[in-house]
Amino acid sequence: MSLAFSISRRLMSMDDTSWRRHANPWSVYSRMTLLPLFALAVWSRVWIGWWSLAAIACVIAWTWLNPRLFQLPRHEDGWAAKAVQGERIWLEGPPEAVVARHERAVVVLGSATVIGTIVLGWGLVTLNLSATIFGGIMAMGAKLWLVDRMTFVHDAIASDHERA
């Protein structure tokens, strides 16, 4: 498991109920607002000065609250639910056969997410709009692809259980 996954897991400190609530499509799709909202909150220092810290704190609170806010999903076989379940499986350490099939893609997409986030951060620090937009698109695109990849992890585990 990569360092980024490990840090993310510790910071979110999600229990079984949180994970199950996070599988609600409203939770998954509304989390896609996090990076743009964070970028806007940081950039807002230009317009509102130190009050931007309040905006940043709100985004951080939304990040933590989001997986706990929504009801349990009605169905657990949709794309969003499979993505969340796959992510949980990956973070908890899937069987070696699953790791072998998906590790390269997870590492590449995770690395692209980190690189995009670094470019985004540099753009936000220097108020470089092009770097901010490019980094945000790169980070979000790679993260969404990684989330989609987690559906394959879920399906691999499900098919292994069906064969057993």
C-alpha cells in the first residue's frame, strides 16, 4: 500500500458504517467537489485575505463529514458502491492475486494524482491560473480513473468469492 493511501486512511478514520454510507452515490459524486472547492478556498485569499482560512476549514470539514453524512445506499451493486468497496478492499490489503493484477495501474494512477496535486499546489501558491487548472484536471482525472479502477478490484474479489 502506498504512503498516500496509508495517510489518507489514517486521516479519514472511517469505521464500517462510514464506509457503507460512503458507498451511497450521493457521497461519491459530491466528493468530486472537494478539489475544486479547495482550490477556490485557497485562491480566495486574493479576495478575502485571512478569511480564506475559514473557507479552507469548511472544505476540510466537508472532506471528513461527507462519507458520514449520507444514508446507506439502497443498492450496493452500482458503480459508486463498487468503487468505494474496491477502495476499502485495497486499503485493507487485498489478496496477492488481486494486487498482482491491479498494482501497476493503481501505482501509476496514484502517482499521477500526486503529481497533479503538486502542480495544483504550486499553481495555488504562486497564483498561476494555468498551473492550477492543469494540476487540478490532472489530479482529478487520475483520481477518477483510479476510483474507476477500484470497481475492477471489487469485481475481482467478488468473482474469486463466487468461484470458491
